[in-house]
Amino acid sequence: MNINLEKKSSKGILVYFEFFENKIHPVSFELLGEAYRLSEKSNEPVYVVAIGKNVKVIKNALKGYPVKSAYFYETDNYFQPDIYEKGVSDCINKIKPSTVLIGGTAEGRALAPRLAVLYKTGLTADCTELDIDENGNLVQIRPAFGGNIMAKIVTENTRPQFATVREKVMKPIKPVFSYDIEYIIGNINNAKSYMKVINIEKEDTDENSITDSKILVVAGRGVKKKEDLNMLRELAMLLGGKFASSRALVEKGWTTPKEQIGLSGNTVCPEIMITFGVSGTVQFMAGMKTTPNIIAVNTDANARIFEIAHYPICADLYDIVPELIKNLKA
Amino acid sequence: MVYVSQKNELIFPISEKYEEYLIDESKFMGNAESISFPKNEDEIISILKIMKEKNIPITIQGGKTGIVGSAVPLEGHIMNLSYMNNVKEYEILEDGTGTITVESGINLIDLKKEILRIFKEKALFWPPEPTETSATVGGIIATDAKGINAFVYENIQKYIKELRVVRASGIIEVVSKEDFNKVIGKEGITGVISQITLKLIKKPSEIWGISFFFENEEDASNFIDAVRNDVPKSETAFIGAFEYIDKTSLNLIEGRKPTMAKIKELPDIDENFECMCYIEIHGEDEGIEEIAGNLMETAAMYNSDPDTAWAVSGETEIEKTRAFRHAAPETANLFIEEKRREDKRITKLGTDMSIPNISFLDMIKKYRDGLSKYGLNGCIFGHGLENHLHVNILPNSYDEYLKGIELIREWAKYYLENNGQIVCEHGIGKLKKKIFEGMLSEEFINNYKILKKEFDVDMIWNRGNIL
Amino acid sequence: MKIAVFMKQVPAYSEGNMDEKTGVIIRAGLPSIANVYDVVALETALRIKEITNAEITVFTMGPDKAEDVIREAYSMGADKGYLICDKAFAGSDVLATSYTLSQAVSSVDNFDIILCGKQTTDGDTAQVSGAVAEWLGIPHMNWVCEIINVTENEINVKCQLDGRLSVIQTAYPCILSVEKSIFTPRMPSLKLKMSSRKKEISKITLDDLNDKNENNYGLKGSATKVRKIFPPERTAKRDIVIKNGKDGADYILEIFKNTFNSKEENI
């Protein structure tokens, strides 16, 4: 097809809703929020597609959202890319959207490439920022090289434009709209594959590695007694992160090598780290200095950790931690 | 309480938060009244002046990675140089090599990064490789640390162009080449090294790191002796490192591996192996292969299955195997650290001796006999081709610690009687001074005394080291 | 049984390799390595080989120098290696890369399993495996974290999805992309490393492919275009603040809120 014709005939932003055992993945609403913001700019409708068992229950959850129509494909199959592809492609064939947004989740990132190749079009992975330019191109910004480089990417000549979007980056919107959403129910039970999901297992959530955690609360030499670590462990839990320590406390036998950050321990790079009473030895900093957000609390304004901390706070951890816990529990 | 220092303050009284500056990798802990972190030579001089007026001795500190307590203060003032870690200037020479002038507190991690940033595809490096990457250049020079590549790159002096030292008089001296030996390896007793111009040389075009595994120590020893007697060479390559690691060390490393990021990604070592030899070959691929083939044949003769030998190449992979080698001393030190928690008197007890005229097999047998005679546990690793092993006593009690000292003295006596050297690269500091009390020859001590007299008659610098 | 493994050569460090002014990636002088995730894929192939006696063929796409990756794979135990190298392939995005790879494997053999690493350390997309699967019209699964069982005819694996593990069974052919945690890669063997230097590496150019239309490859065959690359906005470094008690706690929670600016919506 002529490129311009194809571009012209493609309209709408389609959002893939991730659905498993009657639950919608939260990233779906983040995508919906972003789709709405983009649609305001490009003056296009927003669509939703979802696949799964008993998927039409999503209807209730969509109430009040700015969606033109929602496509639900019923199937007994648990997620597998080649099967779910059939549902999304059926929907795309019907509405011919200009843009398809999929969550940057395990499921989304497995599904999206098949669809992009099916339509011989562009796919940009793990976007952290989206925009639409004057020509209707989706401007996609994503990190590469382990976050050391940002790239601005467009799909100029083909449609739809596929993007997977990182979780917890886009803001969801509130369901305050009064749209009369059209629901289209289909099924993909006749989709066949020699691959099959034979079981779903609960994940062992007890994976205790500090290297995987997005949030770390780190204790250092400034902690005076072993018992005081309890409040820092509690804080870590309340913040939804993990507890870690500098080598000094491992040396004292208060914490384990598994919890140790530094040259002779673990190298970590969480999204955000807050250190309490960590002075910042060369050995320690070699194990964490790429962390993008470092909050450091230390009573010593000359503490070396303050040289690399984004938020250096000169304060006593014994003053601050109980307040934090109180606040988070409230 | 929140403590905010005054802008121009240089000297801080010792408090709990400076505890970490009272100890180094030897796990020997000292005492001090004050500490400073000078940022340049002027500040060094200002601090020195204040201390001299009050006759307070100054202990110089770099990365605190030393293992004889040289940087651990017994009293007085600590001058920590870790803020003096800048590159001052650099020069690219016509022959493709270069020089880089750094402050003495720069550590090897930063030095390597800066060299890469400045010289890029020129691919230069500074040869001393003590494998402890947080060691500072000043500390390496002060202890004359040789590391794993000394066998081929030889003396550190070859890679220093200029040295600046702040003497006790407060004068900055640019040390002439002839006088390098009054600074290198003198553990800071003649002044504080403030700035160094390093000579960088071209990296070998390729490095291979080969690990041979043996099911018993005797086979490994015979292998090492066979290589020593006829070191394989080729026109375009040479052996750059030849390291031995024994079973106890391997066990310590394997035990720590899951929590050490640097070596976590290496596969587990088969339990049947008693020991390994880690060998680096530097040069061009063809020459390297020639030597590697030769080594493989020799190793096979001594029952090392060539199918089990590892061989890596490329900088990143070599870094990993070097980290594994470095984990040997690191885990031994961690063992001491744990014991020290039970008994503060326990410190590192490691040998740093070499002996020229006996076989590796006889040497290691001597160590094993000693350990079993004294009923002690110890791990052994070190430099194979130089008969230079680091035996680390792993005491379970203070009683065993004392026995360990006795044993090391016994070994040292034997080494001295047989033209050996009892201090090679770790220095004497405070720990070896104690351990070898009465054993170091008068001539040896006198040399230091003369230097001390010449440069620091008031004993301001590093009091307690060597003398 | 035949296994293909896709491996890519990447810069050894991801730190500081962009000229912040020009936005150009500096590669000169920086060492290259085999993508660590792909080495895990190769290890997975070697483990399967230990069970089924499969033959392992490695494919890498890149400049001539990328053959180092194949030599490394040989020194770990791979049987054959192909370097996919043609100036027509330069500048490929996911669509063009996956098309080139699918054309290349089809030109060599019918493989039972194609193994890929989770992602590369330079592109970070984790998309190529699924895209190749679509071109080849075969099923695929990502995030494989365990092999439960493998035979000449089928394979059972466990895949790490968000908050759950999916146990999958599939006949061949299929594409699996593996998590790093699945196996610790073995070290290259000295013996194999020595022989790998003399071992043959076949080259695949545009001429060797079924579809020889160069418009389908490289920059021309790519659907996406990189308009700009630039350094990420780093969190600005603030001055030291003195904030005690409740003030300090509020300040910290505010920082947390701004870092994770969207909250999970309850439905």
C-alpha cells in the first residue's frame, strides 16, 4: 500500500490490556493514561484489546475511562505469544490503529515483536517517554546501553507503530469520563500451536537478593547497636525494598555478606537507594555509584558519600528513621 | 548530633565515625588522636607544620589495603591521602607510549579508568598489578608491591619517571632517579609521596589467562618446577604471571563466591581438585599459542587433564580470573576478620618470603610440614616461578595465633640461612616488625636508620614502621 | 538434533562510551566481548547437547571482528559457526535484524531449537527472538529460567513471567530466549581454545540468502529510525541540607514520591 494512504487510513491508539486470572496488570492503566494524553494531541480515538479466560469482566473496570471501543478475546489458553498474537492481530485488522501500546512486562515484551513483524513495522522497546509529532509519528524515547544513552526513535513509513512501555513511568488517569464504550467480544479458541502452557506455578517471592531490588535501605557504621538494624529492616519493608549494609557492619558480624554492598560484596544499581550512617569508602562506592537516585543521611557533613549522593542530608538517622516509619505506617 | 566542620578546618579529632581509619587489611587496629584529609601539597605542609610544632607523629594512609599495618597509627595523627586522587597532567610520547602524573592517593580502579579515557586506543597501561584494585599508587610505591606480573615486568622503578615527596622539613622534593630507592619500599618513613609521574607502556596485543587444575599438590609442584627449569618462550610472547592457589584457598573462595560480585559468575571448581595454577601469557596470538601448547603438554605430564584447563582472553575475562586470584588473599583476610571479632588480638599472619635455591616441591613441603607440626591450618597461594608464596595462617584462637608467629619465625630463620628473603612485597610495617623481632639483620635495620636520620630525624613520619 | 545459538558482539563497558557533546558512541579503544546473556544461551545449548548429543551452530551478525565471538563459542564447545556479515546489513533495527537472522538460519539448515540470550547489553530490547520466530512462523517463548526436560522430540521449560512461572511444553522447531540465571556459563577450555583458532568460520553474505533484495536489509529494511541519541537526564545533585526529625522524613518521602511518580491504580 502507498505509505501515505496507509498512514491516513490508520487511526487510533490501541492499548493492550494484560489480563491474568481475573486481574488486570496495573501497567494497562498507565498505558491507557498515556494513550489518552497522546490522543488529545493527535485527535484519535483510544481502543482497548484484552485476551484471556473470562476476559469480559474487564468491562466493569473500564467504566469511566475515555475508551471508544474495547475488544475482548475469550480463550482457555494461558499466555503464550503465538496464540495471543491471533487475538491482537484480529483486533488490529478491524480497527487499523496508528499506534499500539503494550506494557513493557514479561508478557508484553514477548508478544510485541511477533506483532511488529506480522505488520512489517517498527517496534520500540521499553519506552520511558512518548509524544506525537506534527506528522502523526509516535516519538519514542528509550534508554539503551544499560541506561547510559537515551534514544529518540520514530517509525515514519509504516503503521501501526508498536511500542512497549516501561512499567511505573506513565501516569494513569482517573475514571471520570462519560464515554459510551462499545464492547466487541470474540474468541481465539481455534488458534492452534504445538507449544502449550502445561502449568502455572506461583513464584517463589522469597528471592532475597539485594541486586534485584529497586529500592534499597542501606545501613552503615553510623548504626550504633545491632538491635537498631531492626528499624532499618522495617523501613526497608515499609518502602517495599530490601535491606543492605556496608562492609563495616558485616565486619562486626551484625549483617551477612549476602547483604553487603561494595567491592568485596555485591554490586547494586537500584532505582533509589537511601543510606543511613554510611560514610562512603572507596570500596563501598565502587559497588553502588551508578545508582540513579541516592539519598544519604549522615551526621557528618564531610562524609564522602555526600560527594556522590543526589540528596545529601546532614541529619541523625536516629532522629529520622522513627519519623519515617511513623509516617509510612500512618 | 550534627557536626558541620568549619570551612578551613583541616584536622579533625578522632571520634567513632573515623574508626575505620584505625585499621587496615591486616586487621591490626591502632589508635590516634586526630585525622586529616589533605587535598593538595599545600595542605600536607600546613598539617605537617602543626603536628611538628606539637611533636605529634603522623601516620600516612592511602587505600588501607596494606597487610602489615604500615598505615595503621599507633598514636598521634592520621594523614589520609584518599582525597588526593587527581590526574595532574599527561603526555603522549612519540614512540606511542606515554606518561601520566597523578596525586598519590589515586587508586588503581580510577587510574585504569583515567588511562583509558586519556589514551584510548593507544592501549597503554602501568604494569604493577597487585590485584587489589582499591590500592593507591602511593601505597603501591611505598610498599614496593610487586603483584602477579612482577616476574616479567620486574621492578616498579622502571615505571616511575618522577616522584615528589614532602619531607619532614616541609620541603617538597623532586626525587632524582638515583634516590628512588630512598622512597620506594620505605613505607613512608622518609616522607610522604605526594605526586608521581608514571611511565605507561603498550599493552600486549593479547593476554591469555590459563588455569590448570591438579588433583594433588605434588603434581602441581612438579609441574611448577618443570616450568621453572625450562621456562617456555616464543618470539612474540612470554609468561606474564604464574600463580599457585592451594585447596584451602580454593575452599575459602568457593565459600565466599556467592556473595562476591566480581567472581560470582565463574563456574564452581570441581571438588576433586586440590589446587590450581593460574598462568598469564602476554604477547601475540601465535606466540601465546606456542607457549600455551608447551604448558599444556607439561601439565599433562603431571596429571593435569588438559580437558579441564580453562583459558580466557580479552581484558574483561582476564579481569575476572585476576579477581578470582585476588579472592585468595581477600578471603583469607575475611577469615581473620571473623576471628578478630572473637579475639581482638588476632591479626593477619601471612608470609611474604622467597627462596632461590630449592625446588617448589621442597618449599611447599616445608610449609606443609611446619603447619602440621604446629597443628595449624593455613592457606597457600602466590607466585610460582619466583618461589614466592604467601602462606596465611588461619588461627582459630589466640593460642594458635601465637603458635603461628612461632612457625613463621621458624620458616624465616630457615630462609635467612639459605639466602632467602623474608620480606618481598608487603613491607615490614608494624606487624612484621613484631613477628620478626630480633631476626632482621643489623645491616638491614641500619639502612633504614640512616635514611631516617637523613630525612626525618624527629621521627614525624610513620613512627613505628620498621624501626 | 540441531541447535542454533544467536550471539552478538557488544562493547565491554556500557559506562561512559558516548561523547556527551556529539552524541556519538565511542567504540575506539574499547574492548568488545560476547554479550553475556548470549554466553548463557550457548551454555544452555551445551547442557542440552550433553543430554541429546545435539550439534550446536552459532550465528553472529556484525563486522569481521565479530568472529571473535564464534572463536569464543568454539572454545566453549560449539560445533559450527557462521558470521553474518555484509555491508547491506549495516544499520539494522529489530525488524531488519530479525529478518536477516531468519534468512541466515534458513539458508544453513533446519534447526530444532534456536536459543537466544535474554537481551543484549547494548540494545537492551529483548525483542529479536520473538521477531525471528514470527518470520520463521514458529512458536517462541522468552524468559526461560529452567529446563525441566528435553528429548529429541520436545522440550519442557519454565518461564519467568511477572509474578508467576509458566511451564511450557513444545515440539520443534521453536525459539527460546533464556534468563541469565538459568546456568552459569563454563569457562572456555584451553584445548578447544587452541584448536578454535584453526577452526573454520563460514561467512554468510547477502548473496547466500534466499531473498537477495537489499531493500529488505540494513538501514533500508528498517522500519524505525533513530532521530537522536543523547545522555539521560541524571538526577541533579543537590546541596547538603540539614533536616532533622519530621522535616527530614517528609523530605525523603517526597523524593520517593517523585522518583516513582505513578502509583498503582486500584480496580
